[in-house]
Amino acid sequence: MNGPAVEVQDLVKRYPKSPGNAVDGLSFAVERGEVFGLLGPNGAGKTTTVGVLTTRVLPTGGRARVVGLDVVSDAVAVRSRLAVVPQRVNLDRSLSVRNNLIFHAAYHGVGRAERRRRADALLDRMGLADKPDALIDTLSGGQSQRLMIARGLMHRPEVLFLDEPSTGLDPQARLFVHDQVRELEAEGVTVVLTTHDMDEAAKLSDRVGIVDHGTLLALDTPAGLIRSLPGRGTVEVTVVPGEATADDLVARLSGLAGVERVEQLAATPAGPPGGLPPGMPPWPGAGGTGGIATPPAPAGSATDTLRLRLYVDADPATLLGPVVALLGACEAQVSDVSLGEPSLEDVFISLTGRDLR
């Protein structure tokens, strides 16, 4: 069948007694065989959107389709074509590992011999072949997550919704889940991924949609979204401001050639004063990835520091000298300098803000 795997057109959802729309005119499409990351802060509307797409939430307005089927008028058919792997474990604790899969397949009308064959194959694929008779309470978090993915695949869905797939997993289990997502994509399964892990979204997603307040703020590949930020890289400095105010330093740094934008980050308590003396070029030793080592600081009292991130349109290393010299001229003591590249997290924060939800 042609057309997108998931299509949302002017979707609106308002809950009773709510002052505004949880989803407010949202539109996007997910191509078949694509891994699509749906990102947003808490309360942004992504959970409601997924609820509509999986037929658990009735929309107030607009339309939503999954594999060409309307999620309202064709809800039963839609449910047979998709699967949901939630963040929280919802396996049947009264059934064994294998019987969780068999029961799910029976619910979807898979024949007895076929569901047993599929269960054994998926247990092997998910590294659970040695645990068919184990009880759910004996599984680790990673094993439970892998079993939920296996359960979702038992009726061979065309679209798989994954909610925070690697939350709480150890690094090995996380890598295993990521490998499974890539394999599913290679097999032509469409994956819609919701996560707060920006690295995970950037690593797995072909495209990312960022939503907030029920509307779509941006939609592109992770690389395309990162390119939309000003600058080719970042220079982050931690300083003791001295007599200069934060606004003064931001204004002065913004005027440097090659600096496109300056962002003030959350303040942190400083260690003993010292670092780079005013006007002194960066210390020649490199400390850590992307870091510039500073000389040992003399003993002294702690004071508040200021963290600034500069988005630059040139090689960040070429801006080190001018940045440190300018801060020195303002009698600000530099305690740390690091270089970096814009990330998907920077895009997310730039679009949705830093306020806690």
C-alpha cells in the first residue's frame, strides 16, 4: 500500500476542564520503514498524540491515519496493524515468559502452531531462549524490555510505537535494544520512538519531530536540525565575572567576529579562585575531550561563577584566544574552557526553553 505509515492532519485534542488544547493543530507524516523520533518536554502533547494514533484517545478534531486507516472509524483494523511497547512493564505476571508471547498472539488471531513457532523464534532473537518457563518477576529490567518488544512483534505489526525504550537499562541492554530497532527498520517495520534521551533520538531516528504546547516546532533529520542552529561549533567558558555583569559579558562576547550567539547557562558554584589570569592565553595543556586545562588554583574562598556558551561560525579553536583575551580585559577570571559541536539537545533546548515542566 502506498502513502505514509502514519499521517496526522490538523490534530486537536482538548480534555474536559482543560484551559487549552493538549494537541493543537498538529500535522506530520511518518514514511513507511522509517524510524521517527517524536520529542517534546513533559506536557508537550506527544503522549496524547501517540494515544490518538494507537486508538486509546479520541481526538477532538483533525484526522489521524495509520497505514492508511482512520484511527477512529477503523480502530479495530488499526490495532491489528500496530504494536505498542510502553515504558512501564505491563507483562502478565501470572504467565511464563513464553506464554506471555503465545497469549498475545492468540488474542490477535495467530494460529496455534504459528504462534508457538513465532514465540520460540522471538525468544531466540531477543536473547531469552533459555528462559521460556521463567516467571516475569525473575527477569531483569533489560530482559523485561526485550520480552515486551518480542510480545509486540508476535502479530507482525507494520508500525511499532516505542516509549522510552532504554530508560533504566544498563549499557549492554541499551545497545541490544538499539540494535533491535535498526534490525526492525531493515525489515521494513516503521518505528515511532518517543524518548527524552537526545543522544538516543539522534542515534536511531531517520527524522525527528519536536513538539511543544501541542504544536510542531521543527521536523527534519537530526543532522538537519543541528545545522539549523547558528554556528558550526561551540565555545563554553566558565568565569568569575569580577566587576562585570553577566549581561555585559554576553554583550561584549556577542560582538566578537565569528560569534553568532551567546547563551548564559545555569550558574555553578566555583572552586577556589585562580584559573587563567586576566588576559592570559589558554593554558597549553589539554584536559579531557574538548577541554582546555587550567593551572592549579591557589587556595581561596569559593564564589559564584558564570557559564557562557558561544555559538560560532568558524573553527571554535580559532576563537579561544580572542574570547579569553576579551574576558581578561573585562577582569573576568576564566576557570574552564571547552570546545564542542551543537547537538540535538541544543536544538531541543533552543526550541522548548530551559524551564522545568
